[in-house]
Amino acid sequence: MTCIFCQIISGEAPAEIVFRDEQVTAFADAHPAASVHLLIVPNRHIASLNDLAAEDELLAGHLLAVARRLAAEQSLVDGGYRLVINTGAGSGQTVPHLHLHLLGGGKMRTHLG
């Protein structure tokens, strides 16, 4: 069975796609935790951050570059935004496909650092 993010990437499942290139796809989270809540996922199935290989370093950097680009497009740069990567069930990762949460559009409820 293919994961839901793979289905979104392939067009088998619906999503509000906001960005796509050869390496990554970004779409609106179906259950947003902020007024802007986008998910940025590699097009190739990688279960979690723990499954990135040394040869995936460029992909990891590209995920961050896309997040920065989308933050600017969503007018989040001046007000601030948060990037979150949950890794493993204990952290709250519910879909076993590496993804970045881009959150913003208002004051964040908790301060992490």
C-alpha cells in the first residue's frame, strides 16, 4: 500500500499543491495547526529523517530552500515562521514519509528555543 503522501505526489489523492519540482512537492496540510500550514515532502518515498542517506544531502538542503521560498511567497518572512520535522511515532509523525511542516501567519503558541 502506498502512503498518502506518495498518492498526493502521483496525483492519486487530492491536495492543494502549492509547489512542485523534480525533487519535492508542497501542499496545504489537511488539518492545519496555523493559518499557514504547508507540508514539503520529497517526491521519492523516504520514511523519515532517520532514513536519509549521505547521498540525500542535496535533497535535504533543497527541502529547506523550498521552505524558505514558500515562506516568502506566503508573506511569512517578516512575521516569522516555524519549520518542524517529526521523526518517529513518539514525536507525532503520523505519515511515514519525510515531511517538513511550514507554519506561520500568526503568533506561535509555544516557544521552543
